[in-house]
Amino acid sequence: MDPHTHTPKRSASAVEGMEEQGSSRKLKLDPAEDLWSEDEHRRLDEEILNAYGEYPENYPKAAIALAPTLLSKIQEQIVKKATGFDSALVEKQRTLDATLLLSNNDTLNEMTVKAWRKGSFKEIRNYGNNLETQGLGQVPPGAGEYRFFLSTRFYATVQSWRCEFQGTADETLFAVLKNCLLWTQALGNVEGAPYANLAPIVNSSGTGKSRVVDQLGRKHCFVIPLCLRREGTDGYPPPDREVRDWLLRERSTEQGLNIAVVAFLQALFKTAEGRIATIKHQRRSDDPTAVAVHTIFSRYMNDGGTFTDPPAYRTRFYADVVHFATEVCSSILISVVRELIVYQIEDNTKELINNGGQVPALDTNENVRAIASSFLAQCGDDMVVLSFDEAHELGANPTMPSNSSPSIPSSGAFPSSNVPPISTPSNSPRSGSLGGSTGSKAPASPIRLNKSSSSETSRAPTQASRQGVTMFSQILKGLCSVLKLDIMGLYISTSGKYRLISPEPQHDPSSRLANEKRDMFPPITELGFNQLALPLNNPLTLKHVTTAEYISHMGRPIFATRWDTGFRDLQITLLDFARSKLAPRSADSTTNVLACLAARFAVEFRPRNERQEDLEHRLVENHMRYCVGADSRLRMVTIAPSEPLLAEAAFEYLHYFCHRDWVLETIAANLDTWGIHQGDRGEFVMSLIWMAARDAVVVKAFPNYVQNRRPWDPYLHSVVSIMDFMKELLPAGYHQRLESMHPSVGDGDGTAKFQQAFADCRLWCNHFIQVQDYKVINTKFLCALLSNGIGVLCAPNEAGIDLLWIGLKGDVICEENLVLILGQAKNDKSYHIQPSGAILDAMNPVDLRICAANRSIPIIRIVFALASEKPGITLVTPPPRQSQRKGPKSEFASYDFWFAGVDPSTFRCVTAKEAGYYRDLLASSRPLYNPPFPVPSDLGNLDRVVDLKKETEGIGEARVNMRRAANSMGMALSPHFPHTWHQVLFKGKEKGG
């Protein structure tokens, strides 16, 4: 039996009746050895009471409802004491499911209630320490089945929800939802107004979508959470199985779906109203420090569950909702059939059912509105949020088109076993629970057949109706009934899956969306970032920011909360976990390569067609790409934010799980079809080669297997020396010259050679980000980037440099210790093997205001003339002095390198095969060079095509030159000016060089 999918069946009153059931299920327990001192017991008791102390101590049912939560918290304390968070021992101890323990043993129930009343959990803590050794690991016959946490991974996930919420994403979400309500109430039904009170939350995995909604309910307003996750898929929170199965049941007609939605909304609001009334009755209203009702309700609905099962309170809540909804469906069917009999039109049942004249309206349903209004009044007129987690499931399995089914929707709206006979009297208790007013036992208002609309409803079905409808589209209509009330629907999903429930207007089954020019609220994507980042040391050191603990807390919270569980094996395998999220085995290997590329190289998507848009959505859905904004039809802006842990996981996937030449071949073959911006100066290829040199240093130090880097110590396994980096760029024949090289500009510390100048200088950089505003690049900003392992990719057309890496001399991160490595890429043939003094002069960090003048640490300037047909390397030497007099002192010292072409003779980290792929990438980043027409692969004589391609390249080169002529940075270069003009304009710089 699969422990992840099996759910023990329990009655709705299983927990409430525990105290009255006596000793029918009592087991004798003996206390274990007391592992805690009295002071420790008091501290642990305070920990529990501080978390749940707002509940009334003298009310037994509060303790019963809280029992699973309390026992789960006590188990956590036991595990911490017994194992020290050693995961192997936790696996051996088998933390028991608190809800199932309580449901099968009255002794624990009584002990928990007694401990709650006393305010001391010492006794139950000692008993609990010996649960397994006293036979509770075996369940008595007929007592049900235990479910254990089979993996520390499950335990870690649940624990992450119990840690304190950090950041202000909940406050932002609350403000956005309140603003949405104001808009719908202000605009009403005018053209262009929002169609319904619905706001989606869309983003990638691990960004905290569900957790921020949980915090919304604990702190700001009433939230009714509902998780629709299907069986067989891992995730937290666990699914609400009974109501999920009821909602997602296949229904054969649109009318059956309409009845189900009306019934569901009425049942949900009515059941929630009753629960809120009970909480208010139990709550000490005279206590000014009492916790808000919505907070108590949220804790009941979310606290005390496990990875696989919701809390018992929530299970009972949705069992009541389903029961009530089934009652509503029965009553609606009775009303429908009664109307058919009254009008004596049994022979036209098929026509009337299909036309929908007798089924309840969704967008103007008075019963739904009345019950929702009563519920809001019970809530004190606070905003209420209906949260649908894994909401894309509502867009699956659409019904048959509404004009295709001849049957009355009995089996679609509710189980056939609950369908009442036609002769059921109108005062039946079953139908008497549907009144719009609270507590009414009167039958619901009959749903009258609108005779005047018969001609309208008999029209041919529209294109929208032929598309079929889904539970999502009908719940959307149902929310229109409460459009002017303070009720918001909140749909939580990843981007690709959200497309299932937010189709293009022409495909939307809702006629109001298609025909009335109504719109949806755009998705909410703002969930915060780096909320759990650790505080920085003073002074800040490289060793501090290159610990696995520090890096795991950068970025989205999923990795930080996993680390904070304290389980050693989870910490050791955190990088493997990140790799599995970024490049899952179930995904296409080509898409995995793109995902890893995006995580490291500041890839910018510019989709040109629907296929490329779908690919971008898929990266958000399955590959951790971050969505920073989207419109109501999910046209997105996405980024790969700075997450050094994900970047390192991407490095491992590309180098330890793939062949390097295959990766480059895949990139070259798919770069155009992926829809990503590849630059036009070769900066993308330059960033690939720079990173390849860094990666080569790491792989050579720790070859073959990722296990050689476990446990991952970033300072040891990911930081490289600048000398090693440069030696992977330069072929071996240049290494001796590199070590003895002198600066070409200035003299730095006297006349220091390269090896001396950069001794004890290291690089911590495993990914790039693109900086759009060049003015922010200064040494203070670069210190922050260094602490995150970031290299800079400058925005297009920025003066002077394309890439910037930050090294460090020594260990203390401060402006004075930074080593600047500036890069410039050129992808046109006017730049060749001969270095250009003008290009190097433009890479002046003082003029560009990157750093102050007269720094003690020299810089490194590197130019890649990638389109040069002749490969070569120049280690730029100081210019010869023309007189004995000293010229003006340079503001900085620099070691300059000029790399021409892409070839193994140019770069040590590039093989001959890889060089061909790099050239293909360079060609694709110069679209003007490409033939204007696709070349058929089966063309016989290619000679003329080859000649035509050369002619096209020549024309393209001329067009590039024309473009460069409009760029002030390019005016220093021939052939824009005659050679003599060039000498006149720039002779001052040449003489000073």
C-alpha cells in the first residue's frame, strides 16, 4: 500500500467525540526516562503556550480540536532532544502521525486535554518519548492504519511552514486584494471592468505562493484555503481530497456543472459561517489581547496536519461542505423536476435541459449572494478570500459541449445514490436546508422557468459554448454573484498550468469575457526575494559569504527553510535537491540545458511566437525561472534572479551530467528557436568562454563525480584563484609570459609582475546578472555583487565594457580589496589580431566612474575580437618611452589582453569541436549575415549557395558599419573616418598611451 496516497476513512465527528467515547480504545502506557530538566520542561511548555495560548484554557473542545497540533509540537520537541536533528535517527524513530495516533488511542487524547488544562506538557512529553517502544508501532486490529513520515524530506517541508514568516509579501498581497475589490465595486458592469473578483498568484516553485496566503489568513483577513492537488504528485499543503474529488468529478452537461457550482458556493459560505460563529462563541471577547477570529480560524485550518493529510479540523470542515452541497444539488433537482411537471412538458425535457431555462443562474444567483452576505456579516464585514491551491486542476476535463447531452444532470451534479425520488414532498428535510437566510429550514425558492426567454435560449450555440466549459469557468461565473461584496477568489498556480484556466479571449468559454469586453485581474507575482537572507558579518569576509549555509539563504525561501531544519543529510544534499528542481529527470534534456543556461547567463526572453511563449511559461512552471510581471492573458516578463545555489546546481548539471560539446551543440542548434536574446556584439559567447575557464578550474580540481564535492563547501569547491582562471583562458605556451607580464598602463605596486600583483587574489563568480543602469556600477555596488557570486553583463550599448567580474585580494570584502576584470566583446571583422588602443582606452574604470583613481590593486582588461578570421593572442606590453622625461602619471594600472578569433590556439578552455559551435553562435548573433532565405537541406549543388552566402555577408558587414557610424563609441575606429582624420582626432590619446 502506498503510504503517500492512502487516506484512512474517518467519521466527521471522530475528534469531537473522543472525550465521550470513554476507554474503548485505551492502551496502557508507561512513562519513559525523563530526558529534560525542570527548567527545560518549563521552557518547552512556554514555547507551546506562547504559540497557542490565545485559546480558552477552560473550554474542553478547544483542547480537543488543538490536540493534533499540540501532540505534533510535542513530537517535534522529542525528536530534537533524542536525535539532535540527526536525520538517520529520525528515520529510525519514525515520527508518528499525530492525528492518526489520537484517532486510535483515547489515552493520548485524555493526556493531551489534561496537559492543556494544567499548562504543563511534562507528563505527555515523557510518555511520548517511549511511544514506539511500548507497542504503539503496531496498531490493534480494526484500529486503522498509521502513517509515518517515511522521509526527512516530508518532515522538513512541514517544518518550513512552522517557522516564523519573514518579509512583507503578505502586506503587499492584502493591499492588492483590497484594491481589486475597490475597482470592481467602483466600475460595476461597465465595459472593460473586471469580470469577477478573482486574482491569480502565479510564479515558479519554491517562491512561497501558498505560504504567503497562509500568512494572509493569520494576520489580515479571513481565508478559506482549498488545495486541489491530485494524488501521486508531491507537494505541500496536502490535498483536501473529499471536496477536490467532488469538484473534479466528471459531469456530462453544463447544467450539471452549474448546479454543482451553485451548491458548492452556498455550502462553503454556510459551513464557514457556522464555524466562525462557534469560534466567536468560544473566544473570550472581553479580553483586549484576544487573537482575531480570522487568525484562530486560520490556525484551525492549517495547523496540526502532516505532509500527506490536512488537519482534522479542516477535513471535517470540507466533509460538511460536501455533505451540504449534495443536499443543495438534491433540492435544485427537485425544483427542476417539479417545474417540468407543472408545465407538463416532459416530452421536451432534452430541449429544456440543454437550453438551461430551469437551472440556476450563476452570475446573478440570489441564494449565493444572500448566504455570502450573511457570512460576511458574521465575519464582521472583513474581506474574505477563497484560496484555490493548484487551481489549474479546475481547468482540466471540460464537460461535453452544452448542446450535446440529452440527460438530466443528476449523476453529474451529485452521486446518483443521493438522488431523491420525484415524489419527495416539498417540505422534506433534505430540501429544507437551502434557505437564503441563516438558520432557516424553509425550502429554497423554486427556480422558475423563464418563459419569456425561450426564443433567446433556443438560438444556435455560440462558438464559446462549442468549446465546452470547465469547473474554473463556472466558478468564475459564480463569483460574479458576489461581485459587489468583499469576497475575493485567489487562484494559486504556476504559469504554464495557469494557461489551462486563463485561455485567450477567443477561446474562453465565458460569453461575457468574449462578448462584453470584460477582463481578468492580472496575476500577482510579487512574493518577495531574499527574505531569509542571513545577516552579514562585520567585517564581511569571503569565507563568510561562501558557506553553504549563507548561500542557501539567498533567493527563494524553499532552500533556506530546508537548511534550517537542521537535518545533516538534507543540508548535504541541498545542491542535489536544487539541481532536481532546476533540471528534473522527467523533463526534456534540451529544455534542461536552457534552464541551466538561463540560471547562469542572464538569458533574456524575447518570444516571437506562441511556441516560444509556451517555452518561457514551461521554464517558470518546471524549471525555477522567476516571473516578475504578467498581464491578464499571461504575457510575462521573466528573469533568472541571482541565486548562487541554483547557479551552482546548473554548473553541476552541465559539467557532471552532460558532455560539454553536446551542451554547446544543443545551444547552437536551438538558440534561434528558443526565442532568447543573444546580443549582437558577441557578449553572450564571451560570457560562455569566461565561465568555461572558471568551470574548468573547478572540474579539474574535483573531477568525474559530484560526490567529490560533497558536502559542498563553496570556499573550497567553487572559489578559484585569478591566476588559475587566467591560465585556463590562455594556452599553456603563454603561461610563463603571463607570470612575468608587466602592466601596460601605469605601474601599480612599482613594477610588479602579474603573478606578484595577483597573488592571494580569488574569484567567487558562478553566474551573471544584467545591469540595466550603468550608473549604479561602482565599487560599493560591486562589493554586494561579490558577496552573491555575481558577474555583471552590462546593458546593450553601454560605454566601454560588456562584462565585469569582481575578484578579491585577501579575505575581507571592501572597496579597497576589489580586483576588477573588465571585458569587451567584438563580433565584426573590422577587429582582428592587432589590438586597438582606442578600444582599450575606452575601458577606463576611472572615467566610467567604476572606481576611484590611484588604486593600489591593478585591474585586468580583456578584449575578445571574436570575428577575427586569424586567431591570436596579444599580451599588451607598455609602450616604449619616447623621451627621458616622465609623462603624466596614469590614474590606474592595468594588465591588458587581446584575444582574436575563437580557436584552441586562442583559448585553452575551448576544443576544436567546441570552437565550431561558438562560431555558429556568433553567426546567429549577427542576423544580418544570415541568408535571407532558408537553405533546403537536400539542395544538390551548394556552390552557388556558398557564393551567395559570402555576398550576403559582405553586404551585412557594410550594413553593420553603417549602424556603427551612428554610435559615438564607434567613431574612433576606422573605416568611419579616413586615416588622417583619425590621427587628428585621437592623436592626443595615442601619444599619451
